[in-house]
Amino acid sequence: MVELEGHSLNGPRRIVCLTEETTETLYLLGEDQRIVGISGFTCRPKEARQTKPKVSAFTSAKIDKILELRPDLVIGFSNLQAQIAQDLIQAGVNVMIFNQRSVEEIFDMMLMLSRMVGAETRGIALADGLRGELGLIAQSAERFRHRPRVYFEEWMDPLISGIRWVEELIEIAGGEPVFPELRKQHDAKYRIVDPSAVIAANPDVIIGSWCGRKVSKEKIRARPGWDAIHAVRSGHIYEVKSTYILQPGPASLTEGVRQLHAVLAHVAGCRPMDGLEPEESLDPDLRAGANKHSPRPPHSATRTA
């Protein structure tokens, strides 16, 4: 056991996090003093971005800078960071790559990470609290008069539908994904959809989150034939920023699912239960209470074929 900054630490004491979700989890566990380097894409929590050295993007990293930090553990995410992991392993660094793709796997990641840093009790409490909030959101969604059909767009060229944890959170939040069969595909290229398939699916709402880019609703509306889609005709096109929903960690299970629920409640002509409203930057069309492009009342629950 080693004393560091007033803490008695078991497990790795100098951790580099190559993605945001493990950084946020360690902060929530009260173990942020272990973090010596983070991804440049880190936004949550703000303290991490303001105080921790940035040593990586997503598919690239500053290997020399990481080595200068003398980490005893580097934590990454997915096969897309395999080359970074290989380079670090060859340099003699301990590397852990998580590959969580579902809501349950996100919880597994958080619990495993808590055990690795000797904070299992706090990890269980954190997971239980987040499960409880998901349960409340599901309960709030039961009040909807109908469950809106959702096309979630993760990328725009080519069109890529939602990854598994996103689609699962849409269901918890009160929606029905229109391409549920694609969610289990780990590789995004197997979640590519043809624009004509979206027209045929005729979703009630389109939710975009373009991996760090601002969603252009005008470009979505201008796609050939998409003016026939119910979501486009009724003005139900919204953005949930990728930092909230495309991070497979605490952000998705808190602000991300709350924003999904707020969108779906609006489309269904309802409101989230008290205490479940989003806390951060919400789509301005949703904040305004109505989409200016909608030719009908914003809370209409009518759906045409």
C-alpha cells in the first residue's frame, strides 16, 4: 500500500485513460488522483480537461509523451485502439482495453475498474445509483401515449445507425429503434444503412449524434426523398451531442439517456417526470418547446403512414 496525496492506494497509481468514460468513472469513484494523462477529446468532467495532460486522440496517441508520464496502467477502448495498445505493450507498459458495447457491459466495465483501484464498494454504489435512475426513466416513459419510432444517426456519410448501448438507452427512454437488428454489430461498417431504408422505415423522430461534429438538420431535411419521412414532415429532428451519448460510460447513463428521454417525451406529447430533466446543453429546438419547422402543434401524438 502506497501513500499518495493523502490517499492509501492499492492497484495502479499512475493511470493514463485513452478515452473519456474511464476518466469520468475514476472521478466518480473519487480516484482521480491516479490519473496522469487523458484523451484530448475528454469533456467530462471539466476538471479533468483543465488539469490533466492530454496525450491521445482516439485512434492515435503520443507514445513518447505517455511513456514520460511513467504510467503503471494505460486504459483504452475497443479494437480501434489496438495499434496504440500494441505500441505501448512493446514499450513494456501494462495495458487494459475494454470493449463494452451494451448497457450491461458498461456496468461491467465500471465495476471491474473499481475493483482494479481498490474501490469496489464505491463502484457497486455507483452502479446501483445509475441503475436506479435508468429505472426511473423507464417508469417515466411508461406514461407516453405511444412509443415514438426512432432513427438514430451516428454518422452522416455513409449513414450509420446507433451502436448497441445507444439503441438500448433509446428503448429505456421510451422509443423504438427502427433498425434494431443492426445494434449488435461492433464494427460501424456493418451498421451502414441506405437512405432509402430510412424512408421506408418512416421514423417518428430522427436523433443525430455525429461523433464530434455538429448535426446539420438542414442537410438531413434536404436528402432526396426524406421530405416524405414523418420525422422530417413534423420537424422532429434533434441532436444529442456525442460527448453525452457516444461515450460508453457514465455520460451515456446519465445526461445522455436524460436527453434521449426529453426528446422522446416531447415527441410523444409528454414531459419527463420531475427530477429527470437534462442538466446540460440541450438541443435548442427542444428548449424552445417547439420545432419552428413543424406545421403541426409540437405535442401532437398523431402519426400518419
